[in-house]
Amino acid sequence: MMVMRAKDLLGQHGEALAAEFLETQGMRIIDRNWRCTDGEIDIVALEGDILVVAEVKTRRSLDYGHPFEAVGPAKLARLHRLASSWCRAHEVRALRRRIDVVGVVDDGIGRPLLEHLRGVG
Amino acid sequence: MGVGRSYCVALVGLNGYIVEVEADIGQTLPSFVILGLPDAALNEAKERIRSAAQNSGIPLSRRKITANLIPASLPKRGSGFDLAITMAVLCAANDVRSIGRTVFMAELGLDGRLRPVRGILPAVMAAVQAGFPDIVVAEANAAEASLVPGAKVHGYKTLARLAYDFGADPKDLVLDYEPSGTDTAEDDDTTGFPEPDLCDVSGQGEARRALEVAAAGGHHMLLTGPPGLCP
């Protein structure tokens, strides 16, 4: 078995927390960690009839910046491309699409802090 | 969250114009935009403000910050807007209480100290004339600002102290920080350089003649605009 690196474990942990959180917000999770040649989508969900592609960013602390600061214009553009790829691969059409970002800060001691931005661009 | 407001003064030559600073915090990814014809120095305010606020213990919101300098069509220059923009942004985030009609004029150091700016005297005169007597400046500018009759001048050393007086939560603030070193207004230090001489100026015939005439007659004179554009 491949040995997982600490940062991947942290990322997985954050994604699980984020998925749970989005469900409490009334979203239905329909896919996790979908990969194609262009990259990976962390979470695909439905909120009403809107297809939500969510990027999850997890940090242990704010020492190296807020998770949201890691999502720049290039990353957003890729998320839009990935959203299109996902729709093509699943033959989904005519859905409204939205990109969300969930920031998770979890130092492993206190309660993890989750922030959710809808429709970031 | 919502919109925060503060006031500053833009100088065009010796004339000052009250500038209203609006700041809005949008629920989307972090960025910082300054609208209203800022010059390069003013646009760099974003980085100074982020660091100064962070180091004062009141970090700026990690969302999209939009600062609008009104009137939008009036060109604004220099670093003197740093403090007014900061206060408007902190106000938008409810980190400080509403600011009323106070005018803020100071540059920010990365450590959160308030640095003096040039042109305080005409700026304060314009503010008082426009009906804004409450002025906050860097401590090093307070004496000059106080020369204006009717001005209620408050000099501060650091952003943390100022934020405290405007109701920021003291438990996070870095209040015991005392900036050291001399705070002189930019480029006033001419020691060690020979006296400037008009004969060292190349070209600029009209400007030099005007200077000579002004000097001979004992008149004041102001040159504005970028140098070197005389035909």
C-alpha cells in the first residue's frame, strides 16, 4: 500500500468535514474526489437544481495564510473547466453551475473552523 | 459586515478636497481593490494596510475588500490615504465603531505605526473649511495640523492605539508597541548634500524664469505636475 503523506491525510480529513458541513447546509453530495487528466474535484453536490463544485482547502493554522488565499484566478479557471468535464463525463446538461470554496482550519486541538463561500466566480 | 465610511483630504496643488472613503466587504475570495483614480503609491496602500493591521492585532477581513474614494473622478496621490482606508475597512468589518465625520491623514508603517505625510497644513485647512474639524494625524504631524484655527487635532503613534479609541476589542490589540526611530516626513533629509543650485537644472527655461521672478519679488510659488515635460 502506498504510504500517505501527512498533508494528504489532512486534506482528506478536511474534505470529510466539509462534506458533512455542506450536507447540514441542505446540499446533497453526489460525488467526491472525482479525477480526470485536468485535475480533481473535491466535492460535487446539488443544492436545489444547482450543481455545486466545491473546492476544499484545509490548514492546520493560519500561519501560512488563510485557506481562501490559496484559491487564485488560475485555480478558479481550472475549477470551471473541471466542472464542465464532470458534466460531460456524466452526461449532465442544462444545470446551473456554481463554484464554492470551503476553508477548514483544524489545529487538531480545538473545534475545526469551517467557512463556506458560495459562487466565488 | 457592510459598508464602512471615513474621510480624508486630497491635495491638488495647494487646494484640498474632502474625499469620502467607502469600504465594502464582499462574501467572496480574498482580494483588495482601491477605486477612485489612485496613483501607484496609493495603490500600494493595500499591502501596507494588510501588514499594519495584522501587526496591530486587528487583521483585515479575509474576503473581498473594495475601497472607493469619492469623488471617483478626482485623481488621488500619495500614501496619506492609508489610515482613512484602514479605518473604513475596519468599520465595515465592525472591528471599530462608526467613525462619523472624522478625517484621517497618515501613512502606515508595516509595523502599524502612523507616519507623517506632507501637505498637512493645507489639507487640514481644507477639512476645517469644509466643516470637518475632527482630524486624526500621525503624532509627528500633530503640531503642524494644530496651527489651523478651529481644528480639533488628535495625534496618534500607532494604529492599535487609534483602533482602541474607536472601540476595537482590546484583548487582541498590540497596545504596548512603541515605535522607535525618527519619523520625519518623506525626503526632508538633505544633510550631507550640497545646496541645490538652479544652474544644475537642465532645460525648464520657463520654470526657472518663473522661479527667479518669484524669488526677486518675494512671492510664493508652486510647481505641479511631472517634471521634464516642458517643450
